[in-house]
Amino acid sequence: MRTYLRRGIVGAVSVTATLALFLAQPTPATAGGSLDDVFAKVLVKQVTGANAKKHLNALQAIADANGGNRAAGTPGYDASRDYVADKLRKAGYKVTLDPINFVQGWTENNPPTLELTAPAGKAYVPGTDFVSFEPSPAGDVTAQVQGVDLVLPPTPAPSSTSGCETSDFDGFVAGRIALIQRGTCAFATKIRNAGFAGASGIIVFNEGQPGRTDPFPLDIGEWRAGVPMVFASFAVGNELAATPGATVRLKVDATLTLGTNHNVIAETRAGSSKNVVMVGAHLDSVPVGPGINDNGSGTAAILETALQMRHFPVKNKVRFAFWAAEEIGLLGSDQYVEGLSATERDRIKLYLNFDMVASPNYAYKLYDGDDSDAVGSPAGPPGSAQIEKQLEAFYDRRGLGHVGTDFDGRSDYGPFIAVGIPAGGIFTGAEGIKTPEEQALFGGTAGVAYDVCYHQACDTLTNVDMTALDVNADAIADSVARFAFNTRAIP
């Protein structure tokens, strides 16, 4: 205890001395000498790619000692969790291991049943007309079908947003079976929204364009609606939608086994609890590899940022989150946000997400908070544009190029923007292909994936670019420090 206390005192004195040097300068910061600018300069100086690399070394060693991965539900994940939690506790943070559930096993015991029982009778053929969604819970329900924001006939190109928004279920009668069309958002999103609306069963049918007509087996990682759910052909969905008062029997006979993992949540002791700045990165890897870029890089960068700012007298409470089970459906962040009360959600001023920040063929991509690129998903909630602008300012000050990247729902910002919390962050690219324009901006090789080892066993220590890690660790430190003291730009 005495050793820890002494280190804490020395660290605090060091930060105070550094700040004194900055404040003693005639022009202590470029933005009019504002406090957030001063603290940002201090933290950026302290956070280095070399120190972040030490955490990557530790995560690689953990994977090597645990079957080559750090995936949800494995000893490698547990060891990663304990490494991060121990570092943060020793730094003086209030650390919580937040339990979440994930699917540990799913077995279909018998073929599913889908039968039209009224106004006429018809049995659909499992495997041909429909399949069970893995991991559907077991259930046997007979109820009226209700279509949800269907686009029939379908448009020439995929466009359906059926079930993508909670508002799609306005007027849905709880207890009915939701009939939902495949489209432009994740199956899991549709399932979750149907569950919130009180559906007793769920039928998702294929959208109807060429190549999108038949059902096929797939694991959507989502079970929390708690009701039987199947994926049907376009023909089945179209027929049910066209049948007034259609009532069906839907049965799934399966065994679902759940496991438990933990998010690591670390919060500053100082700062207003009514104004929380959240910073997150997912901690798990895929089962086939150690996940050093995806997402050891984001984990290492925000962990080092947290450790270096431990003595900062922040104005706003800063909450660092290391998410479990992102790779199997954003489960850690999703269940965390779902478990917040309305008051707790309102206290989160913004969320910063850092998933893959050191890709070997990197581009500096900033989440497009204002949809200025005018492609893909719409703008983030109000405040997201301001987050993007603050990150842009960092790269601009260093004379570094940057491009936008879409809020495509593939990372942990998704649950936050779904409930209206502004979000932003950095991404250096995954399996997508680098463009010639990006090569001109960032170097590297056009026509090649940003990360050729994405979700593979070769995502090791050799799969990170140290320049990108060093620059992005500084960018993360800069944005976290500024928001820790000043969120006035966020509506």
C-alpha cells in the first residue's frame, strides 16, 4: 500500500510540474490558452505508441498461452480482462467487471415447424421454404402474423428497412408474430426490435431481388427476443403478407446454452457524474487468432490513455469501456447500453469508439458524424458532427490527411447511436480495399486490403503499423483530454 501511494504522489507531482511548465509559457495553448487545450498537450506528450506497444506485447503473450486467441468465452479472454482490469485498478480507477451473456452452444433437436393455420391450412417445408435462425430459443406459438414496414413488391436494388427502427413497430400488437423483410440493416437489429415490441415469434423473409429469394442457414448471434425465430423465402413472406388475417404456428425445438463474460468498465474518481465522457474499444478477438490489430490496437491505445491521465483533475467524469463479445454481435456494448436507465443514458454526453487503429495498410478514417460524405448510413445523433470536427482538427494540426468512414453498425458505437448518444472515433480499415486516392494521402498500397490479416491467425504483433498506432494514440489522447474538460460543443 505504501509503495502504491508513493507512486501515486510522484505521478501527481510529475503531472503538476508538467502543467506548470505549459502554463508558464506566454502562449500556453493555441486555442486561446484554454484549460482543455493545455491538458490535451500534456496527455498527448505522455501517451506514446511505444508504451501502447507494451500492452500489445502482453495481449500477444496472453493469446500464445491460451490456444492462440482471446475470444469470448475462452481463457484467453479472461486473461485479457484481468490484465486490463489490474492495470486500471492499480492506476486508481473505479473498476467494474460488468457481466454479459453470450451463446456458448446451440443445437437444433428437431426440424422447425411453420404452418399457415388460418384462414386456410398450409405446411411449409423446413430447409426449403424456411430455416431456424441460429441461435433461436425453443418455442411453440400460434398467433396472427403482422407485417412490419414491408416493401412489396421489392425494389430492383435492396432497400428495405423493415424492422430496422423501433418506430417501425409503432402500432404492432404485442403477442403477434412479426413478419419482417430482409434489407439494409443487420438481422440481429430486426430481431432485437421485434423483441422489444412484444412479438411472440419472428419470421424474417428474404427481400425478393435476384439472389435474395431463398432462405439459408446463418448464425445471427442474437437470441434475446426470447421467442422462436425463422428465416423464410421471399415466396413464403410474400404469401403471408398477402393473406388477410394470416395465422401461423411457429415452432423451434432447440437447446440454447448461455455463457458469461465481463466488460471492463473503469471510471475516473474525479469529474461530474452528470456529464460522462465514454471511451470504448472491444477487448475480444475472433477464435482463429490473437486479434492484435483487431482489436488489441484500440484496447492498447485507450488503456495507455487511461493510465497516463490517471492524475488529471478532470471536469467531466471519463468512463473507459473494454467490451466483451464484440466479435459475436456487439454483445458487450449492446447489453451495457440496454441495461442503462434513461437517466444514466442521459448522463452520457458522448461516446468515442476505437476499433482497429493500426492496420498495416492504414488510412486515417474518422466516423462521418455529419454524413458529409453523403453515402451509406445517415449522420449520427446531434453532437456526432462536433466529435468528427474535433478529431479532424488534430490531424489538420499535424498536416495529416483523413477521410470519412460510415456508421455501418459494425462496431460498438452502434448501441450508443441507437439510443441517441452522439458518437465518433477512428478506424484504419479492415477487409476493405485501399483506393488510389487513399494511397496518395496515406502511402501504402492501393488495391490491397487495409488489413490482409483481418480475422485471421496472422493478426499478430507483425500485423500492426507503428506509425499509425503512434499517431492514433496521440489523437485518442487529444480527444479524450479535451472532452474530459470541455463538452460545450456537444448539444
